[in-house]
Amino acid sequence: MGKRIISQRRGRGTNTYKVSKRAFRFKLKYPKMLSGEGKVMKLLNSAAHSAPLAKVSSGSGSFYIPASKNMVEGQKINFDNLKGTPKKGARTSYEASNKIESGNIAALKEIPVKTHIYNIESKPGDGGVFIKSAGSSAIVSKVVGEHIFVLMPSKKEKKFHQNCRAIIGVVAGAGRLDKPILKAGKQYHIKKSKSKLWPRTSAVKMNAIDHPFGSGRGKNPKSKVAKRNAPPGKRVGLIRPKRTGKRK
């Protein structure tokens, strides 16, 4: 009697290979309309996120964001324009502001160059898409017309509309991967909480019954292109490649 290979078994969607829905009960998005000032009500942990989360209350209700470094419960967060009333002796509008502080939410056009930011909107009003993992941040690079260029953690610049919002600062939880995992059981529970397959066996090391790449013969899996209508279990190797063959 045959058995299902692991890609078929995972695709069935049972609790063994599916993360708990409760882990995703926190939606990390801020409302479309924000004004005035908010307050950090609570800092909490989420199994589905690498960074600690902050529950923020505002005039339009409460919402969740990735906590910034050194954020504390009871902290005030500003949502308004950062260009406040000019201070005496200030040379620029940015020096005039006292609101360029970690945790504040503002449009990119309000944030000075070389400022660390995270949870950046892809388009104005979508609530934040980019940079949410622990210890990560981007840097405002330059301003060109109505667009702001941001240096991403990948060291590549990405263009955003000036009205896209972001949070000032660095995501909390840096150093998460610095401590070594000394026991296999520790890694098992980490992967289990996020529904990750671990330990992962290489396909070419399996038996022929367990995977299409199995057995000792024909160990060249990269040259295999799966058919577009292949069922789960056969859909392995190169999936819908843009091109095949040797580069000339």
C-alpha cells in the first residue's frame, strides 16, 4: 500500500501542518484616518510575529502596531504633522519640531532624510505593509518631487508616494537570533508554533516512493520542470519558470 508524500500531506491542511488561527488574531494596521495623539495601552507577545506588539488607543478606536525600540506602556504617540511651532534659534523646520520621536506615525513627506522608519505603507491608506520583523528598519534616503526614496534593509532603494505613512524608529526585538539554539527540542517548538516544516529532508535523499526526486539515480532535480496542471506531489522542482535551458 502506498502512502502520500509529504507535500501532499501538508497540502491537505490538517492541524498537523496548519498554524493555529489564534496566532493571527492581531492585525498590524493603523486606521486610514489618524489625528491628534494616541497612547500605548499594552505591550504584548504574538506567536505569529517575531516582534512584540503594541496596542495603541486613538480617537477612532484601538489598533495594533509592531512596537518600536524602547517603547513603554503609557507612552504618548503623535499622529499629526511633525512640523510644529518653530523653536527659537532653529535653522530648519525639522529642528523646529519636537515630534521626531520613536513610535510616532507620520507621512513620509513629514520625515527628515536619514531617519529610521518601519511599517511603511505601500500606497497611502493601506495601513502599513513593509518592514515589520524584529530589529529591522529602513532609512529615508532622498526626496524627488512627490516621491520619497527609502533605503530598505536589503540595501536597495524603493520609491514611495509622499503621503504614505510610516512609524519612526526601529522595530523592537533585535538580537532575537543572536542566542544559539542548543537543543533540537527548542528548534522543534519554535517551528511548531509557526507551522514550519522541520526538520526538512532533502528530496534527493528520500526513497523513490516518498518523492519524485527520490532514489539514487538521476540526481539532477533542478532540470525537472513541473507541468502546470500537475497535482500536489508531482508539482515539485521548477514551478512555472520564466525561462529554461543554459544561458548564452
